[in-house]
Amino acid sequence: MYVSLKPTVNDPEGLAIANALGSLGFGTVQGVRSGKYFQVRLAAEDAKAAAEQVDQMCSRLLANPVIETYEFELERAR
Amino acid sequence: MYVSLKPTVNDPEGLAIANALGSLGFGTVQGVRSGKYFQVRLAAEDAKAAAEQVDQMCSRLLANPVIETYEFELERAR
């Protein structure tokens, strides 16, 4: 799951990182956006059920719908 | 770029989220690991040069090598 700020929302952390990278000599950086990243291991009947659960987890807890967007990928547990 | 805690390192945030998900009724959650997620837009001659820059950014600034690991994917800017 990737939760990041909407493009229209200021990202002070991303800005601070971009400046820090610049002062470390990474002159080719054009922009940085920061966000949160979660790996959730869960049991589900199938991919569809897993996707529904993950979507609910994001919209009810992990992402603030006012300022954040989320994406997720499903992976069969190893 | 994905920066997450090494598997051997305690993840209090992940634990708190797992508990919160449990109390919201997501009973099938077996574990949660949390981390940071960065999207960096940069200019580079080719993919190899871009990968070298990104690797340096992670090891010099974005990831703490003692407790964190990092992965990244390259994408041609749209």
C-alpha cells in the first residue's frame, strides 16, 4: 500500500528532502514527493476479497481522503 | 523508493496499525510493516546513471543502513 499526498497538497517533507539532496550534490533532482508505505499480510479467499479488504483498510484508517491518495498491489504470500 | 525497517527490527508503528485494523474488524490481518515511500523526479543520461544516483540518494540520505533497507523502481517520466 502506498499512501501519498494529493498533487495539489504542499509536501514540506518532500521539499526538505529535495533541498537536502541538492546540498549533497544531487543537482539533477527536479522534485521529491514523500509518502507512507505499508506491507500488510492477511488471509483472504481470493484476490478480489483481498483487494476489497485492503481498499477498506486504506479508506477507513491508513489514508486521509481529504489530503491523501492511495494505491496498492496484491502479492501472494511467500 | 521504498524504505522500510529491517525484518529483525521492531516496528511499533506497524504493530499499532495491526491492532487498530483488528479493532476495526479486519480480523484476517496477520501482520503489518510500515515504511517510507519517495517519488523522486530527476534527469539522467540513461537508466544505469539514474539507478546509480538513486542508490546513492538512499544510502547517503534517505535510508539509515543500520536499521533500514531500501528498494527502488525506475520509471520514465511521463
